[in-house]
Amino acid sequence: MPTYEYRCDACEEHFEKLLPIARYREPQDCPACGHTPATKLVSGGSGFILRGDGWAGKNNRVRGQMRAKNRRLDAAQAERGQDAGGKLAPNVEGERVGSWSEATKLARSKGKDTSGYEARARKEKK
């Protein structure tokens, strides 16, 4: 039930009444002096929030969050040395080289496991 706001014309008392919508036009007595009818005021009402998955506000917020997440992921991917198109650039500990064969040699010289580099070097030769 909505709350309606009134002002008494006799004593200037402001009061609120919780009434069914069907009764909002009925004259109301002032609780302070008993004068009838009190003037119904136009009030701002109470704000309400639509909650749940089906409302545009939530959908827009989630869409914005996903855009921000994708921007962060794209930036992180670029920092890790990945070229555009999602291909990993040949590198060893961030030191970029011209090919996977060179990366294998560099990794071997640094005492690193070269199995991942070797597999990519084989694919590169095909």
C-alpha cells in the first residue's frame, strides 16, 4: 500500500497515511485537530530499485564490467608478449627472439626446459 502525504488546512499539521490505492481520494481527518478534509500533497514518493537478472540496469552494469575485464585481459596479454591474433611471440623469460628455433637455443643455454620451445620450433619448420 502506498503512503500518502497530507496537510491540515486548519492547524498546518503535516501527516502521512498508509492507504489502499482504491481509497486515496477519500477525505482524511487531521490526527492533531480532527479537521476534515486535509489537503493531499504531491510528494516525491519513495524510490525503488528493480532487482534481478531481467532488468536493464543490471544488464548494463554487467556489460560494462565485462568490457572492463576484457580491456584488462587484453592489456595483460599484450604485456606477456603475445602478438595480435593470439599467437605467442618467441621469447625466453621475456627476451624476444626471431624464431622458436632461436628460443630453443637460448633456453638451452640458460639451462631451461626446452620441450615447449622444441614443439613450437617443429611446427614453425612445417
